[in-house]
Amino acid sequence: MKQLSLFIELIRLKKPIGFMLLFWPCSWGLSVAYNFENNLNLYFFYIVLFFLGSVLMRSAGCIVNDIFDKDFDKKVLRTKNRPIASGKITVKVAILYSCILCLLALLVLLNFNYFTIILALGSMPLAFTYPLMKRLTYWPQLFLGITFNYGLILGWTAVYGKIDFIPLIFYIGAIFWTLGYDTIYGYQDIKDDEIIGLKSTSIKFKNKAKQFLITCYLVLILILIIIGYMMSFSKYYYFFLIIPFIHLFIYQIKIFDHNSPENCLKAFKSNNLFGLIVLFNILIGKFI
């Protein structure tokens, strides 16, 4: 039971925000592409597969991240008690866990078409090299956005078996979403990160944080409008876009305070609700 508890802590299973932020873009891509006049059971089957894949890959990613960052984690107040950093789980055991999770994720992936399988396998290097980016560039959040939102394209290809311009545009918007929320997340550790020499957009834009967030979220909203036009969504889609707009600009940016880790975490976690809101907007645009 102690090992099970450590494993759950290692993969952050009690912190679902991580795998939900990986799942929402998958659901967006799938829902934009899917023809709901066809078998709905297949849609829900794909939704379940993407959810399982998100949980498994995020869990494996957490392990790889902790292996790379174990020496840094020891120096950061928020992360010093993580299982690998604290020595409760050895690196060898952690690698074994990661391999098992990747194997399970592969079993999930094999349920999709060949093109989607190949694309997904091509994203693996992105997923496992992200932890290194904070050592090399002030833009690790951009690299995370490229990685975390890859599922949006996979959602589209799961339906059509090919890439189109629409998911690529949507993918860019989702990357800007991640740029925003992960910059907010980074302010929790900014003091420790500066001391130990790690880089992030939180540090790069620490004197212009809200301006940067506003820019990222405006790009996202603009692309959501473009997607609605390109997909010929109903007028209700544009009306209900006011809800994600209010969430980002009236709620999230308003409560954001780069000097308050608690407010940063609250604003960051609210993006789980935002992901759900965008999914509902897409469904409204297609159904009403």
C-alpha cells in the first residue's frame, strides 16, 4: 500500500488538472471533426480512449520530468518532497513505471487508424524532452504548448485519417492557451527558478505578465472565431463565445497576481473549466 501511495503521488493522480489539460484539446479536435449524424457510440468510444491516453501519457510524462529535474526539485520548496527528489522512489523503479505506462498508452493508441498511430508516435520525443527546455530557453511554455495540444490534431485525424488546415489553425490557438496558463503556473516557483538558473516565460515577462497573458488569450479567442466561421457553426456558437471570453479576461486575468502563488494556482486550475466551456461551445455550434 505504501508503494501504491508513492506511485499515485509520483504520477500526480490526485491532481487531475494535468491530464485534463491534455485531454481537452483532444476532445476539441474530435468534436470539431466528428459528424454527429453518424454513430454516437463511436464518438464516445474515442472520447474514452483519448481520456485514458491523456491520463497514461501525462503520468509517464510526470515521471520523466521528475527524473530529469530531481536535482532541481530538491532545491524548490514546492517540489522537494516529490518521490524521486526525496529518494522514496529510485530512478530505476521510476523508469520501469514509465515504460509500463507507455506500453498501456500504446495499447490504447492501437484502437485508432494507422495515420493517427504514426502521428502520435511522432510526438513521443516532444513529450519526453520538454523537461530539458527550461534549461535552454525562456520559452519552455511554448514547447509545452506544442506537446500538450498535439491531441487536437489527433482528434481530427482519428475521424478523417488526414490533416487539414482547420485543426492546424485550432492547434495554434491552443498553443497560445497553454502559453498563457503555464506562464501563470510558473509564477508559483519564480523565485526558486531564478536562484537555480531555470528559465520560463514567467521570468521573461515578469514585468509585463498581464500584457503577455492578454495577448495570448486574445489570439486564442480570435482563432476560436475563425474556427467557427470555417466550420460554418451556428450563430449561437458566436453568442456563447462570450463565456470563455469572460472566463479568461474578467475572471482569470483579474484574479491573477504574480506575487501570490495561491492566486496563480487558482487561476491556473480554472483552465480545466475553460476546456469544458470550449467543448460545450463546439457542440452548441454543431447542434443548435
